[in-house]
Amino acid sequence: MLERTRALVAGMHDRLQRFVAPVTDTAAARVILAGAGSSAYIGQCLAPVLDRQLAARVDAVPTTDLVSAPDLYLDPRHPLLMVSFGRSGNSPESLAAVELVEACVPKSRHLVVTCNADGALGRIQVKDSLTLQLPEETHDAGFAMTSSFSCMLYATLAALSPAHALDARIQPMTSATAAVIDDAWPALQALADQRHDRVAYLGSGLLQGLAREAALKLGELCNGTVATCFDSPLGFRHGPKTFVTSNTLVVVFVSNNPLTRSYDHDLVDELRHDGVAARVIEVTAQPRSGATDDTIVVPGMAQADDVDLVWPYVAAAQVFALQASLARGIMPDNPNPQGMVNRVVQGVRIHAAA
């Protein structure tokens, strides 16, 4: 599906660039990457990369934050490109966020990235909007976002990057992702079978957004029976490390950046030396000798930028969450049959902004 998404964006690239350029090429302008839940974490993975790449300032702001406190995030003085992510395109906060931007920011544009051709978000009527409708197969039928996360993330990075910037990178990404799914399956299954009651996901830089997505995926598919947390490796020492018990699994998404990777390794080594956690697993494109039993290796990506690691890394987290769900006798497509949470959020009442 990544390849189909690549072809779709490539065919629209000139149109996409013409639409976003008035904002993205302006230093006084802003780009907000907005979504709820997993869709919000797409923005958190992309914002640091796009902020360095575009002239405009780029921020990831969850729609759940924007709707509840718009005065903190919307400034009428600055032109704004709102990039809205929506698997279903029917989340009440997503629709309300677009309407708030229209009401509060005179010079605003909307790029909608969605997987559902029938969703309300892709059909919302605003003066300057463009919808990037992804292939129908990306519209996950299951409860938790999987391919929709990966494909919306790729589509947005490709759409806001120069033409052909990702062409040489798509094949290593897809090959590494497929290899993780195929080759790491037995190791991830063995981890799932150990049924740890706590799991901490850690990642530095943009990989912290991935750690947050991994924690959500496990919590969703295991219906809350596994306690999860996320942080950066450096931040974990500042209190959250008390989360670790003798039945805790710690998973660290290791950076390819040499400086960042040094900090990641320091924390991994410290946790292993502490001897408290049940397991400390590295997910890495640059495996170290001596810890192969506790390493999920991503092949062919040793020289990749960290953003390119998100696809194979998140595949490992998704496979583990699926296996952990099944190991507990939970149905991954409907992990919460009592309906306390739903595939498309329910129970949200939108209040008028002052």
C-alpha cells in the first residue's frame, strides 16, 4: 500500500505544491499537523522534519487540544496551512478544528489527508482546501489504525517535500518493513507469549512520536490489560523510570543519528545493568554485538534518516500489539466489545468557542 500511496502522491505532486506553497514558502506563516489519537502522532513524527525543511513554522497540534483551547494555537496574524489527518474523516474534533481555523485565521488553507472517500472531513466546504484521498485499502477495517497511520504519514511527507525527494527511499522503506513483519514475527511472538503486564516504549527526537503510537496501539488492542507508557530515553530517568518492575518490557526505538544513538544505548545499558526490567529490547537498524537475543533488527536501513525508520519500526510495534492481544484471548478487530471506546470516537460534544 505504500507503493500505491507513493504513486498517488507523485501524480498529484505539482498540484499539491502549488496549493501549499503560498504558506509553506513563507517564513511568517505556520503549518499545523492535526489529528486525534494515532492521527495526532503522525504529526508528532513529521513536525521536526518538516519544520527544518519548510520556510514556515511547523507544529503538531492534536485536534483534541486545538478544539478545547483554540486561543493557545490559532493566531489570526499568521497565514496557516492546516493539515488534517483522518482515517475515517468523521471524528467530531477534526471537523470542529477546521471550522475553528476558518473562523479564527483569515488567511488559512486546508490540506485534508484521509483514507475514507465517504468521510465528512474530505467533503467539508471551506474556501481554500484540497483533499488527498488515499487508496481505499488504507481505510483499515479493524479497530486500531495500522496501514492508515503508515500511509498518511508517507503521503504527507511526500506531498510537502520536493518532487522525487523520496523516490530512492521508498524501496528500502518497504523492503525493511516487509522484512520486519516476516523475520521478526517469531521473536515478537515469543515476547508476546511472556505476557508482560507493563510495557514502556522509548524513542528520541521524532521517534518519541512513534513511541507514543506504539504505546497506544498496545493499549488499544489489549483492551487496557497491559499498562503502557512512553518517553524519550533521556527523559525516562526523570521519574518515569519508576514504572519499571520485574514484569516490565522496555522497548527502545534506536536512532540512526550517532549522537542520539549514544544516548539511546546509554539508557538501554543502564536498564539492563539495573536488572529490574524483565526484558529490554532494542529495535534498531544498527545492531550491536552481544545482545542479539534482545534486538529486533531492521535490515538495509543503517544509513537511513530517522524518519525513514518509522515505517519498519511501527510495523514491529503493530505486530507485537496484535500478538499480545491474541495471547490474552482478545479479538484485535473488536478488543473492547463493551463499547467504552470505539473505532470512530463517540460521545464528543463540541462547545462554541468564546
